Amino acid sequence: MASPATAAALLVALAALLAPAAASACSASDRDALLSIRAALSEERLGVFSTWTGTDCCAGWYGVACDPTTGRVADLSLRGEADDAVMAPAGRPASGLMSGYVSDAVCRLDRLSSLVLADWKQISGPIPACVATSLPYLRIIELPGNRLTGAIPPVGGLSRLAVLNLADNLLSGGIPPSLTSLAELKHLDLSINRLTGRLPSDFGRLRMLSRALLGRNRLSGPMPASVASMPRLADLDLSENQLTGAIPEGLGCGGSGTAGNGGNVLTSLYLGGNRLSGGVRASLLANSGLGMLNLSRNALGGGIPDAFTPQSYFMLLDLSRNRFTGGVPRSLASAAYVGHLDLSHNRLCGTIPAGAPFDHLDAASFASNSCLCGGPLGKCT
């Protein structure tokens, strides 16, 4: 039988084995890189960088998170509109203001998984080109709400990238062709920039993409046919560009949908404010999962397909300012719900059907057509 001293020693050894390993301290090279990043930025009102002191950047540095095993910086996340103790003092959210530029020292954080410098309004200059080549572990890039300029780096080599959000900046040039190589990309937001040129013809290669937001740019040319074969695409916004040609056949084709067939999971489609022509296919309007559809301010024509069903549920259906002819589809009366409907400024004619949803709409929904009457427009003569 073991002596009390031996038993105590065994218990101490066992406790040491079972105790969690202490987190590794911050890498000195990562700390130096972070201080270089800080030196390129200026924020004084909220004191975002006031905690960036001492030698261990993994211990309490605001917006910095490290891998506990290696001590390498894994996440740099600074949001100008965050809801936390620093950005929302006394529980009142503040709106941050930071100037300066994104230092290429960020590329020395070569184990970085997420890079977030969002909504600081005055961070300017280009995105360092090395972000696309020196940070192979990146899964998230979020740099929206700044004043970044220049081109989008060729990010196709970032094989782990799942989120790319560069919205609301001053970025110019085209969409990098290599972007369609991002096999893991799920969220793409390049909206509200100055991007030009065409959408890559192989945009549909982004098989994991669920949100593609590219509105309010200067993109031109036709919508690529491949966009209609993206099995997980739920939200597509290409509004306020200069796109031409027809809406691709099969985009948002109707059905309750599974991820196996392109278009069936589409829930919102914004194509307003372009130069699209041709007609609207019945399969698009018959998609029971599509709840937000805005095709306004284009050159679409022909009749509006009478393809609505009792499963149709539109929070928004805007076909205004086009060249549609014929009558108001009577099958709209069978839809489960139609919230905002706008058919104004077309070439429609005939009697507006009675009953829901037409009985809760005002005259503006039907104004400036060729010869519509009835409903909110008054009796036909």
C-alpha cells in the first residue's frame, strides 16, 4: 500500500496532467505587426487602442484574439459601430471615426483568420496587395464603410475565404477574374463602390455562395448565364448598375426548392435601375420562395405572366418603370400575400382585378399606365 506522501505526490502529478495548458503568450513578431497597424491609424475619441499596451497582445488588447496553443494572432476585429463596452460606453452605442490607412504590416500576421476594420468612415488608401498572397488562413475579410480606393486585389488564392465584404467604399476597376476560384465563399458584398466592367462569365462557379450583393456600382454588359445555376444563392442584388440584355433563363425558377437545383433557394432578387430588356419568365414569378423582387427602372417588356399561385408570398413586388403591356395578372388575387406592389409607369391596360391584394393598394401602385382603370384608379368608363 502506498504511503500518504507517495499518494499525495501522485495526486499532484495527476492534477498537473489534467489541468488545462496555459495559453501561449503573444508572438513578438505579431505584436510588432499590430503596433505598425496601429501607427497607420488614428482614433482618439473612444480610445480603441488604449488597451494595446504591454508585451502580451493576446491578453486584453481590444479587438485582438489569439490561438491559445500557438500564441499567434488569429483575429483582428475593430468595428466602428460595435455594441460593446468600448464602442458603446454607458450602454449608448457610439459611431466611431478612424482615419489613416491599412498598413501592409497586416500581412505579417500570417496566421490571421479574420480581418475586420469596418465602418470607420475615413480609413483610406488601397487594400494592401499582400493580403491576397500572404494570409493563406483568412476566412473573413470585412472592410466596409470606409474610404478605401484602388482595385480589389486578386484574392483567388485565399482558398479558405468564406466572407468578403468591401461594401461602401470607393473601390474601382473590375471584379478580379480569380474571385470565382473561391470555392468556400458564402457571402460576397461589393456594393456601393465604383466597380466597372462585366461580371465574370463563370460567376456560377461560386457554388457555396448564398449572398451576392453588388448593387450601386458601374457594372455593365449582360448578366452571366451561369448565375442561374448557383445552388445556394438566396440573395442577389445587382441593382443600380448598367447591366444590359435579358434576365438569364432559369434564374429563380419556381419551386419550394432544395439546394440541389439552381435558383430554387432564391428569396430576394434586386435588379432595378439597370438597362435590362426582354420579358419576365413565368417560372420566376411562380417561385414560391421568392419574397422580394425588384425589377423596376429597366426596359423590360411584354406581358406580365399570369403565374402567381396560393403559395406566392411577396413582401415586395416592384415592376414599375418598364414597358410591360397587357393587363394586371388576375392570379395575383390568389397569392397568399402581397405587401408592396408597384406596377406604375408601364403600358398596362384593362381593369384592375377586385379583392385582395388590390383592395389595400393606393392609386400610386398603378399610376401612369396606358389605360388601367378600376380599383383605386376609379371606375372604368
